[in-house]
Amino acid sequence: MPEKGLTSFIIQYIAERKQPKREALEKEEVKALAGAGSPAKQAAIKNDYARQYAELDEKYEVRNWLSDAARRASQISLITHALKFTHSDAKGSSIYQTSGDKSPDYLSSGSLKNPLLDAVGNAASLDIAKLLQTEYQGDSLIASLIRNDTSALAKLAENEQQLAEWISGFKQVLTSANPASHKLAKQIYFPIGDGHYHLISPLFATSLAHALHERLTTSRFSEEAKEINAAVKAGTWHSQPRTTYLQTALQKFGGTKPQNISYLNSARGGRVRLLSSAAPVWQSINKPPLQHKTIFHFRSEFAWLARASVAGLKRHLLSGYTKQNNEEIRQQRLSYVDEIIDILFNYVTGIQQPEFANWSKDTNCELKRSQQLWLDPLRSKADEHFRFEREAGDWQKEVARDFGYWLSRQLSVNPLNMGEVERRYFSTAALFKKRLREMEQDLKEELL
């Protein structure tokens, strides 16, 4: 009766390991016989290869191969955290640990339901790691051993003693006989009082790194991802969402020999994908400029938001000061000015929001009247005098003049001598007038 489940896989795996060696012997035999002249030499060659076939059959007989593999298992370790990612010449211990923090608030090895174990140690014994780790019909030999299910091996063992030897041997891959750090490992001496300390050695979470690598690779290169990307490019609908990971980085381990680091590192070609751990980009919370007499002040929030663009415009003007005032220079200058104007009106839009309505009525407000009329338009609903002033529109010219004066002062460094001509140029910029007109048009409905 044929075996099923993991038992069937074990038998098949050993047969597949044997087949290439059998084929290699057969090719050698054919070549040797072709070069043999006499029948006597051919008979001797056949006898020699018959012996080699018998030795191969004996070595790869299921019980014999498993007994040998169980003995060799001590040469490798199946682990979740590896040392050699820290330094390829480090000789300390790597560990198997999956019982960490499973809190949904943190991403850690404990977050993985079924972590794929990595293998380190003698590369010649990695065939054992593959036997233990390969998933077959939703299960693997190492997973069954971890939960103390030995039924797959029990069906193949000759007796209880042999079964116990196999189990003990294969479970060695999960333990380190003498855990040790190394001078090339990361080490943290953590004091615990009375002159004593704990030696903490951070290890690379290789199982977590591989799970992350697989997820990112699937999101980019799977067949479904290709179909989704094609749909996005064509502007058509797709039933599945598109998943992207932004600002990732790629780190390589092991150089031209990634297998010297670990088995999974070799499977990835030495590549480890990293998610961004940079601090969030600070987004300023808009608040009314109560404490300023004008928003066009070097300490104002708008001035801070526009500082990079103003610096860029200043550099551009200084670099082109001795050059002919050609079309390219003028277009670049216009581009910088438009960028500063866009920043200004984005800032103003943030201040004009309903949650800030009537802020200019605060007795502590020091902002000049024209800018109050501009930045607090919703006050017009409750303040009739304020509405009449606003509708008169005189404030718009003053705001434009203040902007032009502020920007010309920002750019007034030697040898740039900004005067009334430049101030008027900035105050009457086409984009400034357009943005102001559009903003007032949008506000009309709200102010009715």
C-alpha cells in the first residue's frame, strides 16, 4: 500500500536525491565500456560499476539515508535569527525563536504565523534543511517535529530506537548546544546592578526579512501584480487593489557568495529589502497669525514654508547676475516666483478654514487690517462693518504691495539691489492676481 502525506514526500525526496547520482554513474559506465577493448576489461568494468550501484542503493535506502541525515543534522541549524548578517566571519550562535511579542502594534518575528526557517552551517548538509523545511500538502517535517508529531517518520522506522534516534538527530537543528557570542558580533553590556550585567547580542531577523522580501516581490512581480499594473497603465478597471511599497531600499549580504551567510540569503541572491524607518515628515498645523503684525515677516509660518523656494530664487538670480538676461533665465525666475506664490495661497487657504472663523476678532490679534480682511473672510457673515470693508476691495492692493515688498527684501543682497521696480514686478505678478481672483470667486458662495 503506497504511503501518503509527509511519509510519501520523504520517500520521494530521497529518490530524487539519488537519481542524479545514478544517472552520472550510468554515463561514466557507458564511457568506460566504450574505451574498453577486450571482453575481459568490459566484464571488470561492469563488475566495478555493479558494486558502485549497490553502494549507491544501500546509501539511499530510505532508513539508511535518514539515519545518516539525522547524524549530520548537528552540522546545520534551522533558525529565525542569524549572526552572519552582522559579519560574515562571526563564529557565534544563531537562534530559533518564535515566541516573541505578538502585539499587532509591532512588526516582529512573533508577527509571523508560520515563519520560514533559515539554515546556517555546513553547506554540504543543506540537503537536510531542504528535507525538513519543504512544505508538502500544507505541512512540513520540521513543523510536525516542532508540534511533536512523529507519525511520518514512525511509518518508516524499523523500531522505536531508530525512530528515537531520528527524532533526536533532526531536532538538533533547532537547538544550539553551547550558545555563544563572538568578537565580531554586535554586543551590548547592559548593567543590572552590583557590578553585574547582561550581555545582549542583537541578531538579524532573517525569517522576518524573508517574509518581507516575498511580500514585496509578490506585490511587484507576480502575475496578478503585472495584470493590475497593466490595467492602471491602460486606465481600465481591475477587481483587485494595487499594493505599492514606497521608499524601499535594497541591502546586499555576502557579496558574490551569499550562501556563506545563510540558505535563505542565497535563495534571495543576497538581497534584503528594507522599509523606510525615517521619521514622519512634519506637517505644520495651520493656526491664525494672531501674534504677528503681518504674515510677510521673517519669523512667520509662511516665511518658513517658502524659505527653500526663496533661497532657490536667490541662488538663481546670483548665478545669472553677470549673464545676459535671456529667455531661459527669465523663465526660470518666473518659475521660482510662481512657486512662492503657490505656497502663499496654499497657506492662506489653510487659515481661511471654517474652524478658524472670526479669529481676527480676538482682542490679542495684532495683524494689520488688510490681512485680517484677506485671511478671515468668514467673519463677514457676522460682522457687517467687516463685510463692507472687505467688499470694497482696497485691501487687495495693499496685500499685493506687502507681498512684493517682502519678496524684494528677501532678495536684497549684494550685488542684487532690489528697488521699487522689482517690488512692483512681484506685486503685479500674473499668477498672484489670478490666484487672488480665483480665491475670491470661490468664497462668494460661502459668504452669501
